[in-house]
Amino acid sequence: MRTRVGIVGAGPAGLLLSHLLHLHGIDSVVLEVRSREAIEATIRAGVLEQGTVDLLSETGLGERMRREGFRHHGIELRFAGRGHRIDLAALTGGKAITVYAQHEVIKDLVKARLDAGGEIHFSVEDVNVLDLKSTAPTIRFRKDGALTELACDFIAGCDGSQGVCRPSVPPRALTHYERVYPFAWFGILAQAPPSAEELIYNLHDRGFALVSTRTREIQRLYFQCDPKETVADWSDDRIWAELQTRLAAGPGWKLIEGPILQKGVIGMRSFVVEPMQYGRLFLAGDSAHIVPPTGAKGLNLAVADVRVLAAALVAFYRTGRSDLLERYSESCLRRVWKAQRFSWWMTSMLHRFPGGDPFRHRLQIAELDYVTSSAAAATALAENYVGLPIELTGA
Ligand code: FAD
Ligand code: DHB
């Protein structure tokens, strides 16, 4: 087997890269360890930045998103029992976010690739990336038990935080930066109508809570928990009681409850590897960096990376120039670190840290008060939340 770009992982990064390359006539093959059913059913992120929405629309993937997604022009920051609206659109010249689940984006991408005759191999095993420093890197894998080799010009490591690509780089070639947070998120899907028109990010003495949505009938809610806790520790009644306490905001508002359809605990860490390239292997998305979910940046960063990578590969195949590929890591990392900063800042402002340091808590309230009362501070939050621009320098 041979292709120009071998892509490891059919998450948002890998599938979108394959789609963007296809639109420029560059062939690729995507290898995925899980089944199509599994990747299309995994519940993850839900917030798409303006730039992500624009890119999906411009590349023919926006139809269902526009119909079924929810465009939100603001978010609410709630603390001390009171809500404060951040008017994203007014503060950013009309930009907004769209709430549309990651697995719906995945379904749209898989369909687009398969309809266009794209090659995605699901449920492959024993994936190995080889000869990364040569001009002919190879991916070896098993398909239906048979050992197969895929000869490539380039390999894109889009295999997420637990993949094989990053660990295939000699450790001395990479620098890791990491921060682990002393809390996690408990996430649920509930069958209920929306309790609010926009997302609510809430700080309470008992910890963080977030009200998000999926459809008119299904809601997505999160609350801060201990990272050692499991789904078994939280009965449905306990979950609703905790959410009601944390989100209480006077008599005019109540969280609407309903049957809980899904529960999960999400660990929180910040992680970056530098550089995002080794020879002809390019890392994109979660394989190169992880953000805590508070800023809703994980999926959007994966999209931004592959946009930069696709532009560099297109330039290479069109004109033979390799300078954009050489600058790939540097171009992405400038934006990655700003998203890391924003995610760390939102996380630090909105969570209760164990130990209950009253000084820190006062600072958090002061910060929230400042962000919700100063146009300058609110604008800084808004422009990061809707997404900083992607710089395609020299493309
Ligand atoms: P992934 O989506 O992880 O895709 C990688 C793909 O590679 C997977 O399909 C995987 O099966 C496959 N793969 C792995 N190893 C191999 C291999 N050896 N060979 C071939 N394929 C392989 N972000 C938010 O902003 N908000 C959230 O609420 C949020 N919730 C999350 C909840 C969970 C449980 C997780 C894990 C992540 C969450 N994220 C969230 C982060 C966001 O979903 C990710 O940033 C995003 O999925 C990154 O896309 P990706 O394509 O880089 O990686
Ligand atoms: C969702 C996830 C996030 O991480 C976030 O900050 C906002 C919303 C969601 O899954 O809807």
C-alpha cells in the first residue's frame, strides 16, 4: 500500500486533515484502532469556535451543523449566586460559538470522506510508525489479522493522547510540559429540556459546575469532583442535588432535571510537547497537547493544527517548498500556548482548590467580578473563547 500522507487516528484532527488534503487533490489513508460505531458514539466536547465553524462550512461540512447546532452569542458566568452575561458577539465584532457535539462532527467527517471515496481503515491493530527521519516513512499495522505496510511521504500523528506516534519519537528529541490539576469533571447527559439559552460557567463554594446543551431534548452538564471518584460514587439523586446546590441563583431560575443517560469522569491536565514534528512525522491535536476542558479548546486546537498542516502540505505538493512544513511546529505552538494559558486561567478562576485557601477564593471572586464588570477584561475573555485567529504565515 502507498499513499502521500499516512494519517494515524480518525479523531477530528485525522479526519479533517484527510478531508482538507482531498479538497486539494492530495491522497491520504486514515488508520483507526476503534470501529466506526465506537468513534461515532464517543461523547466528548461540544463547543466549536467561530473559526472551526467557518472552516467546516467553507469545506462543505456545515449543512447538518447549521441545522442541528446551536449558535450562542454569549455565555453566563455565575458566582455568588448571581449570573453575569458575557456578550461574545458584541465584544468580538459579531463572532459566536456553536454548540454541536464532537461525535456529530465525526459522523459528518466520516461520511464526507467515504462518500468521496476516501480510505479509512477502522479496527486496525498493532500500529507502528517507522523510518521517520527518512523521506519514505512507513506505517505497519494489522488489518483482519494480516500484517500490512503503508508507504508514505509523510505521517500525521493524529492518534490522541494515548496514541503510538508521540512515543515513537526518541525521548531526547522532545520536551514535555505538564500540569495536573487536583480535581476532575463529572459529566452527564440528561434527558431534559434546556435550562438556559446559553452556557453557564459557575463557581460555588462546593466547586465548579457547567450547564451546556446538546439538543432540545438532551442536556450536557458537568461538575467538579475529586479525581479519585468514579461513576459508582454518584447516584442520580446525589448528582441532581449537587448540581442544584451549586447552580442555585435565586427563585427565578431552576435547573430542569430528567433521566440521566450517561455518566463519566474526565481527568484534567495541561500538556504540551515541543516540537510537534520529528523528521517526517507531524503531531496534531491531542497527540501533541492536552488542555483542561474549561476553555472548550481541545477539539478546536486539533482543527487549528491540521489547518496549518494541510496548508503546509498543499504548498509542498504544489510548489515543492518545504519551509511551511519546517515552520509547522513553531506556527502551531504560538497559538497552542495561548489556548493553554486561557484554559489554565479559566480553570484556575472557576474551580475550588482542595485545602480551601480563603485568600485564593477571594482572588477568584475578585477576578470574576473584574471580568464581568470591565469591558477590557470581558473582551479578553470573549476573543479567546470564540477563538484566536489562525496564522497561516507565508501560505
Ligand atoms: P482524538 O479525538 O483523541 O482522536 C484520536 C483517535 O486516534 C481516536 O479515535 C483513537 O481511537 C485513535 N487512536 C489512538 N491510538 C491509535 C493507534 N495506535 N492507531 C490508530 N489510531 C489510534 N474537550 C473540550 O474542549 N471539552 C470537553 O468537554 C472535552 N471532553 C472530553 C472528554 C474526554 C473523555 C476526552 C478524552 C476528551 C475531551 N475533550 C474535551 C478533548 C477533545 O475531545 C479532544 O481535544 C479532541 O478529541 C482532540 O482530537 P484529536 O483528533 O486530536 O484526538
Ligand atoms: C462543553 C464542554 C466544555 O469543555 C466546555 O467548556 C463547554 C461545553 C460541552 O461538552 O458542551
